[in-house]
Amino acid sequence: MKKKFKITIPFIDREDGGRFIDALDLQTGITYGYYESEVRSLHKIGLGELENYLMRRMHLIKSGAYDDAETEK
């Protein structure tokens, strides 16, 4: 399976601790940005493929694997 998205976490919201996820679509060049809590509703706006991709990687996202070097915890 060809990699379709590149994920980065540019920051973590200081108030609720939720990660902000940037997902670059490598085919179109469009970057989508959503909070971790919004991922489960992406299919409602026609981004089911992105939702599936992020959900498969959610354990890595929550563990900090995609955090940028400058991301403050």
C-alpha cells in the first residue's frame, strides 16, 4: 500500500491537552488540520479515508510518535 498521508503534530493544546494533527495528502498537496477529538467525525465531511488512516495510527499519535521537535508538552 502506497503511503498517502504525512502526519505531524505541530502543537498540543495547553487547555485540554489535545493534540492538533496536520495530515498532508501526498497526492493533492492539501494539508488538513484537526484536533485529535475531531478525527472520529471526519467521515461526515467526506474525509472517511483520512479518518481511517488516522484511526489506524491513533496509538502512535497518542504516544507522541508524530510530535514535531518543537511541540511543547
